[in-house]
Amino acid sequence: MNLPREAPKKAVRAVSCPNCGGALEVRAAGWSVNLACQYCGSILDVSRPEVQIIERHNRAAADFALPLGSRGRLFETEWEVIGALTRSDAGDSWREYLLFNPYVGYRWLVEYEGDWQFGTMLLDRPEDNGSSVVWRGQRFRQEDEAALATTDTVIGEFYWRVASGDRALCTSYECRASSLSREESDGEVNWTQLVALSEGQVESAFGIFASEPPKAPKRSSGQARGYALFAAEARSEASDIPALLGVSMLTILAGLLLMVGFAGGSAHMSSIVDAPFGRTAEGLRVGTVTVTRPWQFVSVMARADTLDNQWVDLDYSLVDRATGQSIDASGLVEHYSGSDSDGPWSEGSIATTTQFGHVPKGTYDVIVDTGAHRWPTDVPADGTSSAWGTPSGGWAEDKPDPVPVEVTVKTNTMSDGNFWTLCLLAMLMPGIAIYRGWRNR
């Protein structure tokens, strides 16, 4: 038989607070044991016809988002807020709301800085395995050390005797999107399953509006301190994002100006050299380049458009005409292709750039040593002759023609890799701040 899920418009029991005379309503008459006066905070015993004051105290100022008597629909069930607590541990505080439906019973809503969790008390207790527990076939792992939670403020009615100052040892166990909360007080252990609610779900259900956007979610009382610190850091970082972006842009601009300044005047020359197979062509003069600044960048780009399962080794020398000293570097152009069980493939590049940094002022002859090779090898590993070569390393009649390589030399160039590395490092801190702000929306 399907029971209705709507909370009926029931008759409530009216009582007066013996401490302040305030008119109160018992919404779950016959169920509730305690009622906290919403005017003065006195804890009343409503389990008997005559209302007796158990504890008198001035109610601490508490701004609960859900007023007592609020009704809202969650998980196809209409709930009424009949009680609310403010609790805290060594690091932070949060609010818990007791929901009631006469056909379903009690549930909890836990609120922490605008984030909400829906709690269901467990009748079947998890199996304890030390640092983890197993419940209904799922393993929940303990995240933090147990924390002592204190009840600070009480309003409304509850199904057990509750008072400010009550303490419970709380432990949280996590598994994917839900968690289990274990609370132990006076030798009694209670378990609750907590499921995170989507942003705005509670506000929409109960017709309220959050006073501020949600921050780091509170998964359990034992994690309150860590989440509070994390939320504070996130707020601080969010406010610093404009300043961080400004500093990063200034850093990038200054680095760009420095690179352009060190690059010096511009010069450009190009020549084609032939890379032979089976030997190295040495001392090929590409041309002359002049460095006009005390220190300057020089780049040499090699391009071989006809490469097919071949590579070309390139050794460059910038020989100072005045001193005869050389600055040496090497490059490689290569391109391979083929087909396997996954289909056609290719790798390598027919063009590559070699960067000379910190080249002193002077006039330099650009000299290249180069040689071409075929893949997989020039000479077979077993030493037999083949169409590609002979055991002595020579070439058969179909020896391939040399590979033409276009060599281009430029001054006034900057290292692209260094520039983009500078950009990445400059944007690292604002990027982290933006990401953490997005994660905590």
C-alpha cells in the first residue's frame, strides 16, 4: 500500500513558555520530547501534559536560514522544519535542521556556508574495519581524525533530550558522492548517511535565498577546520586575482621587451646544401651573418621537403672571422611513415630550428657538416648486401640522390620556447587562483 508523501495539515499543540510567556507550538505532538523556546532559548519538556523548564539560558544569536515551520519538498516528500541546532568543533561551526513527515519520520539537513547535505539515520549499522567501514556492499574510508562536536544553540523540538553544551565524538567516512557520519555520546552510537544536495536545491524547495554563494562543502564535523581554512584561502585568492593578473601581464611585457632588446638588429640569409647518403659532407659554407649587438640571438632553420623514411644530421658552426673561434650546435630533420594494424602513421618533422643564444658581436661564416640516412638502416644488420648498401658500407646501383636541405640563418630572433615558458610561469599563480575559485563556486 502506497502511503501519501504530503505532510498533512495537522492540529498542533499550543503551549506557553514558563520562562518568558512566549506562545509556542508543538508540531510533532506525541513524538517530540524537548522543545526549545524560540524567544528566550529555554529548553522545555513537552513529553508530559504539564510543560516544565529543564534549562533556562539566554538564546545565543543565531540566524537560521530555515525558520521553524518551514515546509519544503525534497526527494518526492514534503518535509517540515521542526528543530534546529548550531554545532561547532575546534575549527568551525555549522547548522543542522531536523525535518519531519508523519508518514516517513525524521531526516536531517546539514548547512555549512551555503552548502547542504541531506541526512538519513541508519537502522543497519556499518561493519567496522578499522580505518574503513562497509555498508550495503560499499566501502567508506575514514578521511580525518574524530572530532568533538558541541551543541551551541537549540531551537524547536526534538525526539531526544537535547541541550546546549551537549557533546558528541564525530567521525566521517567517505565513498564517492556520499558519506557516513558516526556520532558517539554517553556510550550511544548513531550513524547517518549524508548526501550532498545540488546548488540551489534547498533554497528552491523551501523558498529561501542564500545570503552568500556556497563555498567549500562540509562533509562532516570532523572536517570543519580543514574546510574553513580552505574556504578562507579561496576567498583571499579570489580577491587577489585582478592584482595577480596585472602583475603577470607586466612580467610578460617586461620579458618580451628584454628579449627584443637582446635580439638586436635583423639579418636574414638562406642557402641550399645537399646531404649525401653514406658519408658526411663537411665544411659546406652557407653564408655570412653579422651580429651588430654586444650579445644577440641567432637561429638556423633547416627544411628538407623530400624526406621519406629518412633523416639528415646537421652540425652547425658560427666561425668568427676576426678570431677564428667557432660556436657549435647541431640539428636534425627527420620524417618517417608507414602502416600497421592501427592504420597509417607518420612521425618526425621536415623542418627544425636550432637556436644560438648569447652570440657576441662580430661577423661569422656559417658552416654546415651534413649527412643523410635511410630508415631502418644504411647497412643490413646481418652484413649482407642489399639494395640500400653493401657489407662495406658502400651503396649499390640504386644509391639515392642527396637530400636537398634549405638552411636559413636569421638574427634578431627570440627563443619561442623561452618566451612561452615565461608566459606559463607568469600565469601560474593567477591560474591556480581562478581554478580554485571556480571549484568553490
